[in-house]
Amino acid sequence: MFDFAPTADADKATLYDDLLSAADALTAGERDAVANMANISALIWQFLPDLNWAGFYRMIDGELVLGPFQGKTACIRIALGKGVCGAAAASAETQLVEDVHAFPGHIACDAASASEIVVPVMKDGQVVAVLDLDSPSPARFNEADRAGLEALIARIGARLA
Ligand code: SME
């Protein structure tokens, strides 16, 4: 059994350091990508405050398909280039969106979502999945979140593919 927990009142950098250590330990030695995505979604949900959705879409036959997540039920398939997730997958770059209502083509799976960050997961130069976090608060995510989540995916991304 694992018992990871965030430090109370930690700043963002500390939260991400702790999250990364826990994620690394939790996925070490496990080769099933879906199992690892499930546990990483749960860890993010536990460690990061003010989220209403956290999870993965996997690239399957050229479109994004819903993977393991925490939060309300979500759109199942997203075409490349559509919405924030599709933009991240098409560009292979993180999308940090302070106001989802101002993002052209944003897909509102949960009307409560106000801001969003999506980080691509790469393997052999190809996008194999995206990590998507939504928040009910506008501008919930900033450069510290981008750095923390990109570091997380850089560390464990190979275990998600
Ligand atoms: N809002 C996303 C769709 C996925 S849900 O937020 C879980 C988008 O525009 O790609």
C-alpha cells in the first residue's frame, strides 16, 4: 500500500516536487500505461487544489480517446486540433489557458471549468497522450504549473506509453 500526501500549506514548487517524487515511486517498475495513468490522475487530484478534472486522453488511430481520470464524466473522443486537448496534441506543446471561454473551440465537458492546462506526452517524437487539468477558478494555472507538470511528464512520460 502507498500512502502519499501533500504537505499542508506548501507552495507550488514544493507541491510539485513532492508530487513528482510520489509519481516516480508509484510508477517505477510498472509497465502498464493505463494503470500508471490511473494512479497519476489520482495523485494529481490528491496533491493539487482547486481542480474539477484531472486525467489523460490517449492518442489512438489519430484521435484523442478518454483515458483514466478523476472528476465528472467527460467527452470520449477529441479530434486532433479541436479544443485545448486537440491543440496540445496537434502542436506537441503545452496549452495554458487562463480563460477557457476565450479559447477558440474549447470543448466544455464540464460547464464549471474556467481555466485549463494540457501537457503532451511524447514517445519517439510522437504525441501518444495528453495530460489535462481543469479548474473552476479563472487563471488557476500559471508558469509554475507548466514547469511542474512538464517536469512530471519528462520524468515519468515513458511509463505512460
Ligand atoms: N476542455 C477540453 C476537453 C476535455 S475536458 O476538459 C475533460 C478541451 O477543450 O480540449
